[in-house]
Amino acid sequence: MSNATQGLAGTRITSLLDANSFVEIGRSVTARTTDFNMTEKKAPSDGVITGYGVIDGNLVYVYSQDASVLNGTVGEMHAKKISALYDLAMKTGAPVIGLVDCAGLRLQEATDALNAFGSIYLKQTMASGMIPQITAIFGTCGGGMAVVPALTDFTFMEAKNGKMFVNTPNALEGNHVSKCDTAAADFQSEETGLIDAVGTEEEILAQIRELVSLLPSNCEDNDSYEECTDDLNRVCEDIANCTGDTGIALSRIADNGAFFETKAGYGKDVVTGFLRLNGATIGAVANRSEVYDAEGNKTEEFDGTLSARGARKAAAFVKFCDAFDIPVLTLTNVTGFKATVCNEKMMAKSVGEMVHAFASATVPKVNVIIGKAYGTAYVAMNSKAIGADMVYAWDSAEIGMMDASLAAKIMYAGADAATLNEKAAEYRTLQSGVESAAARGYVDTVINPADTRKYVIGAFEMLFTKREERPSKKHGTV
């Protein structure tokens, strides 16, 4: 890397990419405007370094904003450099990674900057679903710049210095930064659902490298394979104890125990992320009722229902997987929908988005019912009814309308306890038992939990050549 690209913005690029692989593009580009004494201000590369390199041998395009040059503000030529990078990426079919540290639009360039900034939005929209887009926020990402990560697929944010906002916390009516810092990484991760992971700069760059190695380069070339060194028939002895925290369950199924979780801070009752099975990248969605830390301590507990945020999170993830031909695995363990006023505001819409995502996805889809699967929440979780190709169920699973005891109380209101217990047992056998669902074809195979890995791998191997057509139309509207 040349001296022109040294500094913090350049260091981030060298830390991200394989050693000595970066090639800078547009090094001599600078601002054209002469208004407001701009000719007297030094603006090397117009405040953004752009170019290409490799991550584990995979071609990627990178831009890194330089806050030491005009505060990293976006001017006409700054934006044009990023747009040109997108053009190259779409031509060659490779991901774009943006390292953001920006004070917003450059006031000295006014409408020229606005027009050029709009061109970034256009390029991002054209690239969506064609090439993966990743953003990392290391400094300020405010105003119109906050739309940029919203148009990408994955966003990471530095815990201390990262700030993301459309309106600053102090500009919000009735709020101030000391009351609620809406620009902080924690808020953006837990409340907006835009941030996939929060950490130090070093952690974020390492996570981006890991993510890139898991993803295909584009929507046509699924090159996200690596040789599997794990036993395809490995028995997962303790997986039955992981029904609460399915992030752990997915790591038990995965090759070499590696699971990459996305949006871990948002909609925590649903887990989304990537794992490898027989060397192939698989997208995973799972219900979760417990969260454990790295030391095995339970840190959070949920009631087993599906929240609006969890459904929205799952929907976006499945749409990404379908766009890039990544098969989808689901682990179902859900008793219903979250019953709170806050959730009810968006529940129907969010679940509708999730159902639409699963039903419209044409990639291989495998569902494993690992616990309770009750009501329409079960139907929405990639059930056979909405298009799952293969459905497995653990021999301990329960599948039906609702809990058998509750069903008995509704059907036999006013009956004595002995009658209710008898009818509950009868209902459990006839309507909620896993064998009952299998007898009707809603479950393909009842399996032992320890055999989950080999069955799932076998299903995806069988579905490798899957082809499925959908009605001809421009696109859905959900």
C-alpha cells in the first residue's frame, strides 16, 4: 500500500485484506468545486480510499472513508468513487465492503454532493441480491449516510466510537443523549435490528473476514464450499439438552462446531446465522427460549413464543439466503405468538413477511422440529404446508394446535379433573403426538436427536439439484 493510502482508513483496509493484496483505484481523484475556498483545502483521494483485494483468496471491493480528510464528508467525487467501485463489483461478481467513518454530506458542494450521494443509493439497490454487501461503522454514520448500511446485507459497528443515526439523539423530541443514546451501538443492535455484531475494530474486521469466507461471491457463482474435515455421521450426543439455546444446538450440528450468528442482539427469541454442513454453507433459522454465555451461564430466558422482531429478523435472513442460493435449515420449537401490546402492533405484518419469505424461497429447505410446534406459529416456521422440502422431528417433539391440557379444558369446559386429565392424554396421543403428524405426512421422518447432523446433511445432499418454479410475475409485494 502506498503512502497516499496510509493512515487509519488505509490501516483498516490492510488489516481486513490478505497481506499485500490491496490495489487502490482513483488515488488521484479530488474535489472539483472551488466554492468556499475549497481549492485551499487538501483533500487526497477526496476522503475515501477505494480499491480491491482478496480475503482468503476471494476477490472483494473495499472503500474506507478517511475522517482526517474534510472529516470524511461525502462530496461529489467521493460519492462517484464509491459508485464506480460498485460498477466494477457488479461486472465481476464480487462483494463490496464499506468501512464507514463519515461526518455526513459536504456542505460546500451542496446539490452536486446530494446528486452523487443518490447515485450510491441507486448502485446499492442495483447490487442488492446480486452481490453481497457488507458495512462496518467505525466512526460517525449520520443523516443520509445511515441509509447506506440499511441498503446492505450485513452491518457491523464499533462499540465505543461507532455512531449511527438519521436524526441525532438530541434532535429527537423529548430526548437527549444522556437519556437515551439512540446513535449508540447497543441501541442500534438491540432496537433497530440493523446491526449484526458489535465489537472492537479488530473483532469486527475478523468477523467480516469469516463472513466473506462463508458467502458466495454473487448470486450466480456459489463458490462458498470448502473440504469437510468433520465426520458426516457424527453423533451429537448432547444436542437434546440444547433445545433452549439453539445457537448452541446449531454449533453441535455444524462442521467442526462453527456457527456464525447474525443480529444476535435483536429479536433474541429467534437465532439466525450460517454454518457449514459437509463443507457447504447453510443458512439457519431457529426458535430460542434461553441464552447462555461462553461460560455456560444462563443470561436470558424467554417464554417459547415467537415475537414480531424475531419474525422480521427471520424473514430478512431467509430472503438473503434465497437470493444467493444458500439452502435454509430451521429448528422449530415454538408454542405461539408473543402476546404483548408492543408485539401486537407489528405481529401480523412481521409474521406475514416471514411466511412469505419461507414460502417464496426456492432454495432447498429442511425443517427439524426439536420441541413443541403449536398452532400457526409452527405453520409459519418453514412447515411442510408452506413449502419445506423435508421435515424431520425428534421423537420427543409435540406437534399440534396447542398444549393438550389447554385443549382439553376448552373442549370439556366444566369437567372434573379426572376427565380433563383423561381427555388431555387422549388429545396428546391423537392430535399432538409426533407419530400422529408423521402418519398424516406432515413429518417425513421421526429421528433420534443425536442423529440430527447425519439426517440433515443427507437431506441437503439429496436436494442439491433442486429446481422449483414460481408463478411468473415481477415480484411479490409483502
